Amino acid sequence: MIEAMAARHRGRVMRHEITTQAGPESVWRAWTEMEKLQQWFPDRAEGAASAGASITWAFDSWGASFAYRVLEVEPGRRLLLECDQPGAPGVLLEITLSHGGGSTTLQLVASGFGEGAAWDDEYEGTNSGWRAVLATMREYLENHFGQNRWIVKVERAGRFEYEPLIREYVMGSGISRWLTESGQLGGEGSEFDLELRDGGRFSGRVLAVTKREIPLYWREIDGVLTLIATPGGNDRRLVVAHCSSWSARASRAAVGSALGLALDRLIMVIGG
């Protein structure tokens, strides 16, 4: 069956794999129960994960929504979805679970992305995005399964190149010019304990490092802060701070205000 499905993927393909200590039942529920799905991925999820049905992922904070047709379901093991995409073949998304040794491995294959340079930006952004999303999923599964979350999203427009922004101002010493008092983040999986420029601690763990997105577990708000570089309009790009918190104690308004001030400083520093 897996070999037959692999043949159905077309266009450019991206593949990701992540292993979690969560059991396969929890991982399956996180993808197929809409109330669970919207606690770590879309702002809202509607529909049913049954063959022939449809699912809608609404990202209200991004002003975007995606409707998927559920093509095939092997309960507890495999989910195949398809979403139309203007100007290109439909995106085929295949989720496969396997279990062994006390852990669960999720394989994600997405295809249907256009060929050629005109599609490179979208492909790279989506590829980076899936890595960050799966890292957030693992944090949710292992530490917050079944808990409600709140979301804060702050963005600023500027003129910058993706690689220097991530290398110097997120992962490098440049982070102390807009977010922290000093220090810098380490590599994927590393712990950090820094002081925010506006006061308070910023400690946790680097969940993943991609070319455009860095998801960080932020201990003080019991959530994930993802720093994102993405296309904007009018020859500008956007730097985005997207925060998901499962804490009822942390202040959504305070976090949003602090992130807004931080991104204002970042845009000034990079000359946006």
C-alpha cells in the first residue's frame, strides 16, 4: 500500500520525520480529532477525518484557510489528504505512523508543489514550516495533550534576506540587540536561559532550526514561540513572532505587547 501511494505523489515532494515519546493513539488523535488538532496547529479545525469527508484548517491569525479532501484513512496508521492549489497540482499530504521501542514515529510526505524558480519561495517556506509545526506537535503531545491554548501573533515588515536574519539576529549574537540583554541561542535541542530586554526571563529549549522558522519552548509562559521570516508585499518581507501557550497563568496581552516592542527594535536594527 505504501509503495502504491508513493507513486501518486507528483511535482516537488518534501518529506519529514519526527519521533515522540507519546503513544500512537495520542498522535493519531492529535491529527484526526478537530478539538485536539486546533490546540497545536490551526487556529480552528472543522470536519471529520473519514474517507470521503472534508477537513478545513483555518489560520485566522494569518487570514488563511485550507480545505482538504480526505482521500484515504487507515485508522491509527495512515491519513491521506488533498488540497487544491491555484496554478499547480493539488497538494497531497500523507501522514503515516509507526510504533516501536516505546516511541512513535510520524512520517509526513507533502507533494504537488510547482517546479521552477517561481515556486522556490513557496516550497522553501512550506518545507521550513512543516519542520517547525512538527516540533510544536511533539511539545504538545508530550507535555500538553488535551490542554487548551491561546495564540498571539505579531508581525513587522522590513527589507532583509532570510539567511542573515536567522543566522545573525535569531541564532547569533544579534539577538541581544532586540530581544535579550545578552547571550544567544544554541543549536537544535539545546537549553537556554536569557533575560529579556523588557524584563523577565526567557528560558527553555530550541525545538528546531530551519532556514525560515525557529520554534522555541518558552518555559515562563509554558508555550512555544516561533520566530518566522516569510514573504510580505511591496518588495518587503515579514518577520513574525507566533506564540502558542497552554498556560492559564501567562498574560496573553503582556506577551503580545512585549513581542511587539521586540520586533520594533529588530526592524530598526536590520534597517527595515
